[in-house]
Amino acid sequence: MKKRHLFWIIPTAVISLVLILLITYVSIQVNYPDGYKPTFYKSKNKPNLTQKEMQEDLDYLKYYLKNAYIGYAQLLEEGFDIDAIIKEVEEKTWEQKDSTNHVSSNELNGQLKKALTPEFKIIDKHFSIGGWGPKDDYKLLWSDIYLTKNESPEKTEYRILKYQPDLEEDETNEEASSKKKKKKNKTAKEAEEAPKEIVNGALYTGAESNLYEWFDDDKIIYRYGVYTKKQIQKATISINNENVTIPVKSDKAIPTAELWQGMKESSDTLYLSFADFVFYSQDNSGKKQFKTLCQNAREKAKDKKNIIIDLRSNGGGEASRSSYLLSNLLYYNQDAYQKLYMYLTHKIEDKSIRLMSPPIAKKYIKFLLEEKKAERAETKFLKKIEDPEKFEFDEINKETYISFKKQTKEYCLKELIKPERLEIPCKYVEYDPEMEIAKPDFSGNIYILTNHYSASCSEYTIAYTKLIEELTSTAKDSQKIHFYQIGENTNGAVSYYNPMVYNLPNSGIYLYFPSAYTPPFEDPAFKGEGCGWHPDYWTTNRNLLNTLIQLTGDKELKDTLAGLDKRML
């Protein structure tokens, strides 16, 4: 081909390509039902906004809500009107403009919170706009009233046993001990000033649903409590058919720590503690730590009658870590727990869906490109190592992740050509229904400790244990596994998951929107998003150790798990 021909062909090809891309982009803008917007990767983070910048941010918020949030369709069913909310926020924010015709980003964020709070009708514990999220947290608020149950052929009745404020242990240092002494004096005074109707032997005439079994040393009594999402400090109890006002309180939260993994054991019981299921995610030091912990736990669990898994204040992490842990505890053969992992993953994902749309596709494309770059760097590094360390749970999870990436790439490509808002099934495991799952090697009781801050993957752990318990339901008594949840209800942050982060272009307001959804677990103990799993035995941190001792019959735990109430073992 002559060079003069190339002089015309190359520019013509470039111009044609540009025209095709332009026509495609215009076509997408016109045909995309929710108004296509290009995804940007870096916000300006401006503290003050012009009216035009504020409007642009609100347009993007509307776009992201409609196209990047898996729960948007459900919001619409509940009467959510994004246009009315945007209009209200725009007007009220602009009313606060300064003399230079600017409004602060903080003001915009505050008005968003005010407008969303009464209108956001579903509970999604992973959802957040500028730090705001649904706050319908259900908790059990305890009273200091304890009762006994008296049964006869004619009737069942409950009578007041005692009114006893829940005292805490004395601290070791002098200053803390002084504070505790004042606290004891205060609570003793409270007991003396208890309502006159609350006397020992008085007849309780309220609902049984407010009475919770309680271990008083080795005796089962009942404690009065109120399960509610309201932030109340007083409740009403019926005594001798008269309403009496009493104070109520939630159990104290245990502060989280960066690393809270640990292991303790008595002759009959293995105790495991997990702050999360992240373990530095893909970092090799975290993987090594997790692998070592699981292997050690498997060896120690072989001769035990009980396993205690402490998930209090465990915010979650990777679900594969949870199923890997359980598989290691229950099976001593690698092939067996690989099958269990496949079974658990399939059961949980079977009805799950994920969202794919233009902004999500753009996020994934960026992620896949960065991952490819990291893979090349890792391959180059591993070639220099004679025997690189491998991690079993990576191998077990490999096929699942490959399937996830394959599906992601396929839909990302479709989104570039014909953008749509699609809900697609989350099926990443090639599961054979004929595959036989062996009975676990471990037999005995497994106790999972939870509080109101046990969330996400912690809650999947309970779902997994329910499935495993079903697997052994037909086994001999000596081969059965029984699971018990003890403590408080979990957080209920489990139905909406796989959140992705976005920022508004000018203010930088942070958006955290889940992109996948799992229908509520079909188990009576699961009460839904925001309510979580309800325990078999409700108790506070203060009575947790005594409850475990009574349930396991293991008296050694008194010394082995001293400090369990504060998780300071």
C-alpha cells in the first residue's frame, strides 16, 4: 500500500471510530431509562458549593441510588419518592446559602439525613449516606426484676423472687475499685427505693413473652426484659394487675480491638475468640495466622465435648473464612471439609441475587484492571521463590472466585455496549446435589456467643451451623452435633451485602450501597434485617460464664474463662 493512501486511511479510521463512540454514547444517554452518567473516580471534596455544584451532586445521588443500590426497588414498594426528597433537600439547603451564594457540604449532608430519616422505609444495616444509615436497632433491655415459675395442673404463675441491680465485679486497681464501691452503694440504694408494688412473692400479671430464662447459679429463674427498637430507660411491668414503671437498660457493649483472636481450653471444652473474619484480607501474614489458628483448633477439638466460638462484637469479613473454620473444626480429612464448604456456599447463595448496572460495572472494570496488575507483580515475585507458601482456604475458594470473576467480566462487557440495570443470580459454585456429605468427625455441643454488634459474616456463621446441625439430625446420638447461640440477638446486617463505595463529585459525600441481596433465612430463630438471630439463651456479659458452666457442666471454665464478661482472657 502506498504511503499517500495511509495518509488518508489512518485519519479517516480515527475519525470514524470517534464518531461511532460518540453516536454510541449519545444513544446510551437517550435510551438509558434513568439517565446515564459517566462514573468519576476522584471527588473534588469542596467544603462549599455553588448552586450548580449542589444540584450536580444531588443528580448523582439520585443516579447512584437508582442504579447502584440493590434495595431501591424495595424502597419504591414502600412509597419512597426520590424526586420529592431531592427537591426538599435542594430547597432547604439553598435556604442556608451565605453572602457569596455558596452552601456548605456539611449543610447538604445534614439536610440529606433529615430528609432520609423518616422516608427510608426498609432496614438495611449496610446502607449509608454521609454516615447516615437506618437506625432501627432492636435490643433486649433488661430490668433488675427476677421471678420464679410456679406450675400446677390448674395454672402457671410467676412471682417476684427479687429486685436486684446487676452489680459488676470489683476492679483490681484502687481508683476503679473506688468507683465500683460508689456504684454498689448507688445500686443498693436503688434496690431500697424499688417501687412498693415490687415485693418478693408479688404476682406477675404481664405477658410471658417478656420473661427470659436466667441461670441463677444452677437454678433456672426468669428475668423481666423488653425487646424494642425504642431508646427507652423506663418500661411498664404489670404486678397484681397494676402497671408499675421500672428502669431498664441494655447490656454493656464490649469495645472492639484490632486483633482479638485467641484460644483457651479446659479438659472438656475448647474456646475460640474472633474479632472478625478479615485477618488482613488477602495479606499473607493474615492468611498464615488464620490457617495456623484453624489447624491448631482442629487438633485441640478432637478430644473435646464442647466448642465455644466467641463472636461478640465480630463485625464480619469473608464468609469463606467462616465456613473454612467450621469445616476444620468438624472434619479431620481435607476432602471432607472441601465438600462441606461447597455445600454451605451453595445453600446460602442458592436464592441470592446481585445487581449489575453502569456504575457497578465501571467499579468492577477498575477493580479487575488493578487486580490484573497486582497478579502480574505477584507472579513475577513468586518466580523468585522456590517454594511459595499455599493456603488451603484459597484453593478451596478458588473455583468460586473464578466463577464470580467470569460472571462479572461477562456482564461488565454487556454494560459497556448496552447498559442496563440487571439483577442476576449469585451462583458461583458448581454443586452436585448427589454429592454425599460425610458425617462430621467431631460430635458434641458447639456454643456461639453473640451480642448486638455481631454482624454480617458472624450471622452467616450461625446460618452455617444450622445447616450442619441438619446434616447430623439422622445420625446416632453419639454422632450428633448440637448448636446453641448464647447472649444477645445479632445485629441483623446480613440480607443486603457486598457494599460498594461511591462519592458525590463536588462535596465528596460518602455513599455506601450494597449490591447483593440474600432473602431472609428460613429459620424461626432468624427475625430479619435489623433484628438478626435470636439466641437460644438470652443473657448479659455478666452472667455469660455462669450460663456456659451450667449448659456444659464444665466447672473448669470458671478459671479457664475468667474475664469472659469483658473479653479480657
